[in-house]
Amino acid sequence: MRQEGCFVYGGCRVKSEKRKGSGAAVLAACLLLSAADQSAYGSQDFHRERGTSVETGIQRETGYSMEMEEDLPSSEADRDLLPASFSNIPMPRAALYASETETIDITGLADRDAVKAGIESALTAGKDVTVIGSKQGIHSLELSIPDQRRLVWKAKIESANPEDGEAILTVSGGSGSVFELAEGGAVADRSGNHDMSVCSFKDRLQVEITGGEISSASNHPELNVVDAADDVKLHMIGGRIDAEGGEKTGIYSSGDVVIEGGEIFSGSEDAAHCGKGISAKKVRISGGFLFGHGSSAEALVDAREGREIDGGALVAFDKYAEAGRTHYLKGSKRNLSVLPASAKAVWGAENGHSGIEINGSSGSCFRELPGMQIGELKGISLPENKVYDGSAASCTGTAHIEPAALPGGESIAIKYQKENEAGLLEEAPSDAGKYLVHAIISGAGAYSEDAITLGEFEIAKRPVRLLIEDRTMTAGQPLPSFGFRLEGQAAGHGSAEVFQQSPVLTTSTDGRTAGEFEITALSPLSYRENYRADGANAVVKGKLLVKAAENGNQNPGTAAPGGNGGQNPGTAAPDGNGSQNPGAAAPGGNGNQNPGTAAPDRNRNQNSGNGNAGSMAPGGGNPGNASETPGSVPKPNPPKEEESSKQRGGSSGGGSGRSSGGGSGRSSGGGSRSGGSSGKGSGSLRASASGRTGANGGSGSKGEWIQDQKGWWYRNPDRSYPKSSWLSLEYNGKKDWYYFNSEGYMQTGWQLISGKWYYLYEKTEGGRTKGSLAVSTVIGGYTVNSNGEWTA
């Protein structure tokens, strides 16, 4: 019959097949544990659990474990079948022999010797032993546990008259032997002057305290309740060690001690003689409770070669800091020292008993301290948790202490503390956050100078939504300004109270194309301390509806963006001087002129400056200087004086001027564009301006701007005026191009000139002069190049 066995070593599962009658072969994989591995930890570290499993005593430190999936061999003959190469390797006894567990009740045994004989007889027979029952008056009991055997102590023994120099219980052991103090077990020294330990553990024993209690009532100085030799490994995960009364130490070990649970209480004789919870070579604490007297919790543990505290709770009560003080408020931390920082300890009461409430990683514990009076502050109601609304959250009621304080009375002040902040707030808070509520006691009463934490509450951040408003526009127009409104904010609050910086809204379109587009907020939004985003609906996007342009507001390529009627950019409307050929004629030139060359105008044959498009006139056309002789130019009706305005270079500019007429009642003379009038008549007003024409102004020549009822025109120094021409003029130190139509008036807005679209500013603002040519920019969504020409 074939059977299969399995071992787990260092996390690796090893299986082995064997035939019936050759069970030793199953152990071959297990024996791959080197002798070096076992000698490093000592073969005594291996012990048998129950049934068919084998677990090392140092498994928690190394991770080693062995586990059988079938019954272990039960005969010595199986060992003889092992290969010779394994014969010298130490092997746990439990791996060869399946053991029974025998329970021994010591209650009916005659005396100490009978107890010893019964226990050791069963152990020697290869059995594990569990001891139960109780026996008073027994002391100086010495037990020896064979290799790989386990003794579980659930019995109760005590003595009021132990022999000096001898412990109540002494246990020694060999390789892999274990002594376990389990729930229900107890070893007690009732003597008031015994000079030895209650329990003494020796040799290579492994001690596990999982429950039960070891206690001493002796007042002998410097007494150790538990004493362990240097080769003993002591591991406490439950139970209790009571070293109250006098300067005693709970556990003294020459080796290492690991505490994962349980309770250790030590006492003191006076302020200078306080006991310790543990004194050992190395100490590691990850659970349990240690309590003692003294000014510092650190003093409760004496680790000669290092300690590690990452759990549990260590609490020291400095009972001598205020001699004779017996009154403490429930919840007070007065005269208490705690480790680690995650642990808490406060004064309290339980079932009518006064003491200290302790909370740590292992849960909670109450340490009773008779003789203490615990008062409780009542009459105060804490604020309810709420969402920020701008109002203060304050306690209500009138505070008082029960039972009534001693004569002298107390004054109670309620203060608030924001989480993770050191200072105390006198006024009730209104801002979002978590807060502690403290009661500060002053005066001459029994609880004076005490302070307690009454509880905590929270003002949650208020969720708010940003709703972006919809907008509608016509294609080709500038984008509209975007807006939003808030939903959920506290009363009276707006964007400034909600956001650190006002939200910036944007859209994906430039407004030139018809359609529907989202209006969104640039993220992330930055909220102030009292607000937060309202989940997934924090921002409700808006919609931008761009409508197609109609008639006068056509898109480029179909109609003029503005200007002289509905003309296509590719065709030129008849101008004052005849039809112009798009692409061939200069902007504003008279006839078919090429950019850079000027055609003769009337009786003159002049070039417009350098004639370079982009450097002088766009297209380089001749300014068209018409000689200003009476009757040779149209004479528009002059405006009335009160309707006239004086401007310099634009609609907003102003300047001093005088009547164009002379001082007599005659006209201002020949060459005047507008007729003269008698006296100081209302002939066209002139604003003095400095300018140079692109064609014939020359260096230093100056003309003047003149406005009449039809608009602005420019008169050259020779009294001629440009028409159907470009003119480069300097105004306020800035030189720009201007275009004058066939009547000589300055043009503004979109203009189709020589088959190309140009934009001339319609008003003076932002450093731009009315009538000047726009270059290298975007106007209403339309781009003009460096020559001022619209580019599709």
C-alpha cells in the first residue's frame, strides 16, 4: 500500500512516498535540515504540538515549520531504516514518536513529592502532561521536563510559608522542552517576607505564558517574581504577573524576553524605590500591558542590550509627584506617563472602583488603585457634528463636578483645540475641522489645576457646486465673457469665500465656426479650508452656442467682414477711380498699379516713398496728391461750429485750433477745402498735426488733419490732399498707414482695396489710433498679416 507524506520547511512543501512498513523514508525530506541549522538555534528549540504536526520553538523568529500530512512513524525500528547519511543529524523526538497527553489532577495528591512523582513519571514515559487542580501550602516544587516534552500548567498552588532561598516552583528542561502557564493556572507567594522568586526557569527550557497568574505579596526588596536563566526563551502572550508591593521586578531574565500580550504590574516602596516590569538582555514588546510607579513609562523596562516597543501600552503613575493627592477627574491624564504614543491612559472608574483606564494595541485594561477618589464633570453637552455653515459650534449647559468638590470650590473653563494644533481656543470654533473639547479646572478645590478631555466633534467641509452659465454668439464675433454661479455655499458667501483663486473658464473654440461647444473650468479648483468639491458633480459645464453668420456678418471667403457693401474678397467693387484688378493693383492705387511702383497721379509722376509693401504703404500705391485749387475738389458743406470737434490723429484726440477763415469777413483764401466764412465763422475746424506723406511728404514736411461734416481728411503742406491712396503718417510719435477714399476722406473698419481686405481701426484706444491700419493681429477672428492683408 502506498502512502504519501508531506513536510513544510522554510515555506517549501516537500512530499515523499513510502511503502507500508517503511515510514522512516517519509522523514528523509525533513532531515535535509542541516545540523548547522539546528545547532544555530539549539535542538531544544524544536517541540511537538499535537497529533501529526511538528513546529519549531523559534518558528516565529525564523519562519521554520514542519508539518506531516500523515501519521508519524511510531516505532524505533523505523529509525534504523534511515539512510546512513542521516544517522548523525539531531532530530526532534516528536518527529519519531507520536505522544499521548496525560492529565494529572494534583488536588488529591498527598504532598509535594507526590505531585512531583506523578508529573515526572508521565513525562518520562514519553507523554505530554497537563496539570490541573489546586494545592495549598505547597512550595519548593522542582520539576524537570525531558527533551521534546511539553508540560501545560493549569493547576493552582500557593504558599504562605515558603522556605527562604527556594522558589515556589522551579522548572528545568532540555532540548525542545516547553513549560506553558495556561488559563486557570496560578502560582502564588502569600508570604510577606519571602526572599526568592515565585517561579524560576532554568536550563534550555522554553517558557510560554498564555494565561494564568504568577504573583507575590512579599515586601522583600529587589525581588524577581519570575526569574529566567540566560538559555531560557520566555514568550508572554497572555496571563498576568503581579509584582505589587515593594521594589520588585515582574520578569527578570538573563536572556531575551518577548511580550505580545498579558499584563505585568509592578509596585514601589517610595519615590526612590520603584519596581520594574521587565529587566532582561533584550526586550521586544508588541502587545500587552505594563503598569508601574514612577515618573516615566520608559523606566518600567530595563533592556541591557536593546529594546523594541511597537505596540501594547506601558503606563507609569507618578504617585509621589503630588504627595497625598487622591482626587482626580475622570478622563484626566494627570501624573500619568504612557508609551508608545499610540497608547492612552486616563483616570476612571469601573464597577465602583477607582483606577486607570488603559488602551493599547491589545485592547483595553483597567488597573484598580484603591484609595483614589474619581470625580466626574457633568452638565456639559458637546456640539453635534455638522457641516460648515459659518456659525460657531459651542458646548451648552453649566459644568459641575460630582461628587461635590472639597471646600474651596473650582472654576471650570471650556476650551477647544483643533486637531494637530497645539494652542487652545477660548471661543467656540466655526471653521471646518476636527476639534477636542477640554475642561480646565482652577481654584482651590480638590480637582484644581486638573484638565480633562470631554470629547470631540467635527465641522465637515461644505460641498459646493460650480454651475457654468450658457452663452450664445455669432460666428466671427469675439468670444463672450463667461460666467458661473455657485450652489450649496453658506449663506452670504460667494466665490471669494469658496475659492482661493477665482475659477478660470475656457472653451475649445475660437468662435469662428458654428456649433455647440462646452464651457469648462480650468482644473484643479482651489478651495478654501471650509469648502470642498461636491463629488463627481463639482463642476456643471456650460454650453457655448455659436450661430452661423448672416448677411452683413458673413464668414471670410463669402462676404466682406465689413466695409463697402456685400463684396466678396476675391472681387473688387468699383472705386472712385474706376475698376481695380484684384491682385494686380496696389491697395488704393489709381488704376492698375503694381505694388512697389507708383502710377502718375494727375499731372504728377511720383513714387510713394520706397514703394515697398510692408515697409511703407501696403501695396506701395501713389498717395494721389490732388492740387487743391478752388473748384477742383468737392466742397462739402461745413458743419456748424458746435457740431465740429478738434482731434489729432483720431476720434479721441483733441487739439487747439482756429477758424479756417481769416480775420476779415472773407473766406480763408484759395485752396481751402471748405469755404471760408465771414468774421469768426464756422468754417471747417483744423487740428494741427504732424505728418509725412508716403509719396511726397519728404523729411520735415508737415500737413494737417481737418474734420468736416463728412469726416476726416488730410491736407498736405502743398495744400493738396490724398484720395484713393495710402498715406503713412506719424501721430504722437507712432507712424501708421491710413487710407483715404476717392473723395479724400479717411476710412475705418473693413475695407476691400485692390482686391484685398484690410482693417482700419474704428476708434482710438489702447495705443491704436482711429483709422490706422491693423497689422499682424486677429480682428474678430480674422487674421491680418504684416502687410495688413486678411489671410483666409
